[in-house]
Amino acid sequence: MGDSGAESLHSCIGLLGISAGSLLLAVHFYSSHRAAPLIPSTALGVLLLILSALLAYAGIRRSLRNASLLVSLCLTLSAFWCGYGVILVLAGQGALAEPGDSRDALLPGLATFTLALLLVAVVGFLCGEPVLALLAAAVSLASAHEVALHYSSSLGPSAVACGHLIVCLVGGYFALGRILYLLTKGKVALPGTDLAKKKAQEQSRGSAGGTNPFAAPGLLLNMLSASVFCCRLLGVTHRLFLGHVPWLWAAGIYQIGICVLSYRAMDVLTATAFGFTSILQFAAGYCLLYPTWQPEEPSFPTPFLVVFSILFAVLALFLSLQSPVDGLYLLVFVTYCIALACSPRGFFAGGPQGVAVAIFVASALMALIHLYNVRARAKIPTGKGAVKALLARSSLLKLREGPDLHAPYLGYSKYADAEVLAYACSVLASFALTTPGDPQAPLATVVIPWVVVAGGILKLLGGSVAFARGKTLESSAFILYAVMWVIWGLTRFGGLYGTTRSFHAAVGIVAFMLFNSFVVFCSLFLNMAWFFYSLTFMLIAVSFLLDAIHALPTGYDIAATLIFGLVSFYCFLAALSSSTFEGCCLPMGGPMVQLSGVGAGATKCLHLPARKASSVKRIADILRNGGTCGIPTDTVYVLVAACNRPDAVEKAHRSKRQAQDRPMSLWISSLKQLEPARHLFTPLLWDFMEAAWPSPISLVIPRGEWVDFLGMKDSAKYVGTPQSVAIRIPDCSVTTHLIDLVGPIVVTSANPTGEADTTHHNQVYAKLGDKVDAVLCGGPSPENIASTVVDCTKIDSGNIGFFRVGIIPKSQVLQILEQVQKKHLVVPTSGTCPTKGWEELQSGGPAVHNGVGRAALAEPGPDPAPDSGCERHTRF
């Protein structure tokens, strides 16, 4: 299914999910006056949770190239129904037993989503998406009626049900129309559901133009968490309690998802900001949950909140260079953290609740700006151009921009770098540990969310993104530290550890220290900052071990956490500056131990993503200038050089061990490249090549004067043998496009002789080192099986053989030959005759006499002798 078909399918899923949820709510409110509702609260809550997951899937799967408001609508409604569903489950199970508890629990979320969906509706009408605008407006109206219903029963639930019924009918109609259009391939289209017209309109409007389409849902989630405390301050709700936790934790969970999606959108600073705010949501939910098992309110670690405000301030400063309006918005959270630090009661105090009102208003305004800028041609100015113009006059600071902004060290990645968030989480977790807790009441201090969420969950996210970007050591360290923070945070500060110490805990900590010792050793070859980062974490692990064996000196744990926190803060600043400015503002230092050979420090070998046409053009320039490159194909990765650069052909030949036994093959992108020499090929051979290609079929054909047309000169001796040459057209659009730009290329496998095939771009440089000038990165190979090698040196006598049966089966090749022979009026019969094949000459050993030669580790090499040992099919 194409990209447009997949997008339309995901749109149908989103519309059907919205319709189904609205239908459930309509039935619920129509039957609410009955003694026994048609759908019990628990069942309705579970169904809404399922539909919220479906809507989240539809919103996430929407393509980033076409940022429709459907993304914001699906994700917003998904978060709304997630929190709403949990509250219904709690009410159904009797957890909200007090009079007015259900009302107090629902009002903050209903009020927030009334305004949030109204903003989506306004932007939808302004930007020409009336269907989504109508759906958002109807849900917003239904939520507003539900708020009014909680204050006055005279309104009746029918008004709420009518709003949801409108959503159900409109969403169902357009979902059905799109499904019919897709199933009938455009032959049946209900009025207003013609996807061809819609696609043309979307193309005329353009795309997001670099705007992060997931920022708006994240800002709406900030409104949700702030509304819980706004309603308490304004007297809308009577108290903060368990019923508000679903809204706060739904906002936190979805903001972690928005953080990941922002990394997919290559927006590092926004992703980091949402990671920070998600920590606040989880901490707020923990504070509201704590009084359910203890009568008193939890206390707050003041040092942690001061450090958190500093991190927010630094992030706001760097974000203001990208968008001054967004940077000013983050300053509100700086104020929020300071207000929490100054209030012993934390979220329960009036000061932080007053700042929450400012967060609610600011988030609504920022969400409106981002929603509008995603779809509108004329953007609302955010000051980005002014900052660019100001920095353009500076010779010291220059913003990092361009296609290589988020390019990883090796290969390409779908994610931007998450090291900024990972380092910041280390700072937060370490300073949270500086707060002493009461062993008799370990849960009384709000440490678990700071340590487990910041040090554990978000650092695990950073490690996963680092792994996706090819950073093996960094990802391993982040994941290891995340596991350590989660285990220690839950046991030491969650009441599981208690006042006793355990030998088993000490053994587990020693195991972590052994793993970290390996990380410290490996970081010697990375850079100085990473060495000190991993080494100072060892101090943290030592403090855990000493505590477990009753030998912790007074003040050692505080000193260790402060040292690790300061080192992590420096790494945080260095990662921020390197991702924002060109040049190294805050150096990470070079490797403390330098190795010679492959992988020693930085490499000049370019790694360019194959999905970009500009990358293919740069690889073509390198090949034209005499370079050798590793490229993806329809089978495995290969090392190539331009035929018209004899020096490059010789260089590629020398890159192989035992190169004399590994002659290279020839690749073209079209038979038109051999057209000047067509008279040198027999008609049967030419037609067979034309019928067999493009495909993973290498044809060994007689060597002749046609080779001289390719301009290889003296280097032609490295291609094939004196009697034959292997040639093919690969069935890979990237490879053929490259050959169109460069001309015919010579090919050998991208691995030393005797090693396994190279199936990933990261392996090319690891295996060949400085022998390769650039790598075109296409991710894992589509196939791990080499091409099929066919001997066509005697095809005119009706005789072909197979040196190797690879991805294309023998029967398919014979079928192609039969069809070509019919064109030449040759009656086919079959037989076999023994011959030697390329495989014996390439491998230095005897060929297998069963029709299939030994698997080659490169493209085919030398020529088969007339009486060779591979199966031959003769057709007379």
C-alpha cells in the first residue's frame, strides 16, 4: 500500500474511533436517567481506554509529510478519553464514594478539553478543514454541556448525548466514504469524501514547513495538568484527591509519547521540554495519590526543585534561539519550580496553583499558535527570523542548520539525538538523592517520581534513541544507569528497603559496578567527558554498596551525588550547545586512549542517508572524483568504483585480501549504457539480458571489445577474467539512480575475503575502515541472500549453467530463457553437462557437483572453464 493509501487508512481508523467513542457516550447519557444504565461505568471506562489507544495509533501513524489537524484531534481526544475512562472505572469500582467526588474528578478535564477542542475547531475552520473542525466543535459542545450538567441537572443529559450523536454521524459518514473510496479504487465516492480532491487541496496548501506537528497536543496536555490546580484555586473543585490523578498521569504518559514523536520530528529542544513537563505531571499525581494511604501531605526536596528551575531556564535560553516565543513560554515553568521550592506544601499550596493558572493561559495561547502554524501558509510570527538575523551578525555564534543537523556518526536515524534529555535526567536524579528521607516513612518525601521517572524511564528513552542512532556505548550506559535508578529508587525510597540491609542487595550492586567498570574502560576510547561521566556514576554505585553493608560514611553519599550531578550538568550544557551552534562551544574532549586502525577516533568517511536524493548526488561526486563507496543494493552491501576512473578501480581491488582471487563484476543501470556496443552481442544474449534485468541475477558473459567502451583502460584486468565478465542491473532504485549519475560501476563485496556478507551500513566502515571513502546508508539489507549467478558464455549453443543459486530460483531463470528462446524460434529441450564454475575459482576449493556452487562472499569473479563442475542446462 502506498503512502497516500496508508495515510487514508489511518485517517479512517481515527474517524471510526472518534465515531465509536461518541456513540458509546451518546448511549451512556441517553440512558443515564435509568436506574440501571445500558453501559455500566466500568465497562464504558474500559471501552474508552481501548478506543483511546486506537486513536493514539491513528494519530501517531499519520505521516509527518502531511501534518493534518487530525493528528492533534486524535491525540487530544485519546488523552481525554484515557483520563475519562480511568475515572469511570474508579467510579464504577467505588473508589469515588464521597458525594461530589465524580463531579470534582471530571470537571478539570472536561473544562480543559472544551477549550482545547474549541481551539482545534477554530483553526480547522480557518485552515480549510471543515470536517475535522465540525467534529472538534461538536465534542467541545458536548463537553461544555456536560460541565453545565454537573452544575444544574435541569439541563438534562440529552443535550450532551445530542452533541456526541452529531460527532458519531459526521465521523461515521466520512470514515465510510473514505473506506468505499479505497476499496473501489476511486470508483465510488460519497459526496465530500473524494480523496483525490482532498489530496490536491492538501498539496496546494503545503506541509508544515518545518513546524513540529506534535507540539500542539503537548501544549494542550500542559493545559490539562494545570487545570487540575486552577480549578482548586478558583473553587471549582472542593479538594485535590485521587480522582484527579488520572488526568495528571494521562498527561504525563502522553507527554512522554509526544517527546518521542518530537524526536521523530527532529525537534530536540521541544522534545526535551516535554520530557521535563512530564516529570512534573508524574510528581503531581504522586502527591495527590500519597494521602490515600497516609493522612499527611508529602514533603518536597527543595534542592531538587531549584536545580529543576535552572535546567528549565537553560533550556528556555537555547529554545529562544530557535523560537523566542517558545523560550518565553518555558520561563513560566521556571517560575512554577521556584514556587514549588518556596512552598513546603508543594502542589497543595496557593502559590504554585496561582502559577498553574498562568501555565493554563500561556499553554492555550501557544497551542493556538502552533495549531495555526502547522496548517496555514501565513504563519504567526514567533521571532525566529529576528534571532537568525541577529546571530548572522555575530562571528562567534552561528546556529547549526542544514540537512546534516541530526545526522548520526554512522548511518542515518529516524530520531534526533536525545542525549540532552538523558544528561538532564542524570542531574535531576542525582540531586533528588541529596534529600534525606525518614526510614520510618520512606514515601513521605517526593523522591520516587524524580528518581524513577527522570532517572529511570526518561533515561531509558534516551538510551533507546541513542541505540537507534548507532551509539552503542552511550545507549548501553544510559540503559544500565536507567535500570539502576529504577531499582534503587523503588527499593530505597519506596519502602521496600526498610531499615534493614541485605546481602543480596549488595551482590546486585556489585554486579552493576562490574558492568559500569566495562563502560568506564570503553569510554577511554570515546571522549574525556564520557569517561568522567561514567566514572562519577561509579561513585554513586559505591555509595549504594556502602549503604547496603552498613558502612556508609557521613556525607559521602551527598558528595558523590553532587559530583555526579555537576558532571552531568556540564554534559547537558555541552550537548545543548553542540546541537544548537556550529563548532564546539563546550568541548567534550578527545579520546584518552587513541587506537590506530579502524574505529580510532573520528573518521573522515561520510555516512549519508540513502533516502535523500542529495546524498546520492554526493556519493556520485565522490565516485566521479576517484573515490570508493559502500552502497545498499537489492541484496547485500557492496563496494563500488566508477568504471571511468581506473585509479578508483585499482583502489577497490586492493581493498580485498587475496584480491587476485576476487575479480570484480560490472553493474549498469540500463542496457542503453551498452547500446554503442550492441553489435558486439549476439541477439539471443542481448534479449536474455533485457528479459532478466533488473533483478538479482548476475550473468557471466563472454569478454569482448565491448569492455573497452566503458573507459576502464588498464584497470579492466581487475574486472572479470580474460574470458568472461559478470554483469547485471540491480533491482534497487537508489543503486540504479547512482549508476545513472556516474555511469557503469565495478562492484565487489563490502567485506574482507573470507568474512560474511555485509548486511548493514554500520558494518561497511567497521569491516573496510579507511579503504572506503563514503557509505550510502540504507539500513538493514532487504535480503541476506546473494544474487543468482548464471553462466551465459555458451548461451548461443543453448547451454547455460548456474554457478550459484541465490535469491532467484533456478526455475525462474530457466523460464525467462525459455520465453526468450521462443522469440528466436528455438525448440527447448534440457540436459546437463558438468563444468567448473566461478565459485571454485573464487573460493579456492572444488565446486559442489549438485548444480549449486559454493556460496560466494562477493559478486562473481573468475570465468568458468568449459568443463566445469556446476549444473548446465542445454537447450537445442
